[in-house]
Amino acid sequence: MNDASSSSFTDLGDGYGKDTWKAFYRGNVIHGASTSSFQNLGKGYAKDTWKVYYRGEEVSGASPSSFRVPK
């Protein structure tokens, strides 16, 4: 993860992480993710205030406020 700030990096688990400026999945930047609200939901899913992600990719049409991880 050459793009991560080591002083502010937090491992969120399941391949997700974030620093002050960027969110990551398995070392790749998740472009457009809001790091202040970014969180790992489990089973490959994550969300921020604006979007839901699966394995680092945006889930089209998913609403972060009502999204539930599939069982």
C-alpha cells in the first residue's frame, strides 16, 4: 500500500483499511470513498455516508442508510 499514510492508517479487517485521506481494499484505493464515515460491514461489504461497496467496488443502487449485509 504505497498510497497509505502509515501514521494514520487503520486496519478495518477483511481486507479493508483507511487512512486520513483514502480508503483501501486489499491494498487498492477505493476512489471516491469518504474516509470519515467509511466502515467495514463484514462478508466483503463496506459503506460510507454515500455508497455501499463489495470487495472494494461500488454496489450500484444500494443505499447506505438502509443496506443490510446478505445472510
